Amino acid sequence: MAYQVAEILDHDHCAQFNAEGMEGAKRKNPKRPVSLMSLSARQEVDAASLRGLCYERFQVDITIECDQMPEKGAIIQAETLALGILQEEKTCWPECQLWQEGLPCPLREGVRFAWVAAPGELCLGEVFEVVG
């Protein structure tokens, strides 16, 4: 399965990643240094009329175009950057209206957290492939 880079937070074209995550990014949680979101989830969030609590709070580092997000535990590799997909999922807040009403949220399945397996540069249009 391939995952094409559609957007990189606050970067026009390329970003550098070190062991702590994307250089210059605000660290949300050191145990989950990189966040990924599917392009389809991003589009659902952008178009939603009923806004989930995390829609404004959540910051994604890398938006990827894919049919299905990488499996937890997978290692994905672009040209020089490799990321390990963490087991942790995006958690829901009890005060979120979507969660309270049992409504679907695109962030539940459309978000993955990762650690940096091999630092490097990532540019728009590059493709991650599963290598492990």
C-alpha cells in the first residue's frame, strides 16, 4: 500500500524530521512525535457543519492520500524519512458533542501517530511505502 504526501503542516514544500519529530513543529506529546491524517478525513473535517471538539484543537503534521491508514506497528518509508506507526489511537473527549451523541468522527480512523524510525526530509508528493 502507498501513502502519498498531500500536505505538510506549515510548510510549502518540504520539512525536516529529527528523532523528536518535525523540526519547528510545536510538540504536542513527546510520546507521539508525529501525527498523520488521511486526506479524506481532512476533507470531512473541513466540510463538517457539526464540529467535533478536536476539529479546531488537533494539529496534523502530515496529511496523506490513501484508501486506508497504515496499520499500527507498521514502518513506512519515504525517500529518506521512515516512521513507525504507534499503537495509540486518537482519543475522544467526553465533552465532545459527536462523542456524546454517538456520531461518527473522521479523526477516529483517519489519524495515526508515529515515531521517527529514520530522520530525514519529507516533501509534498513523496510516497510512503510499508517496509516493515
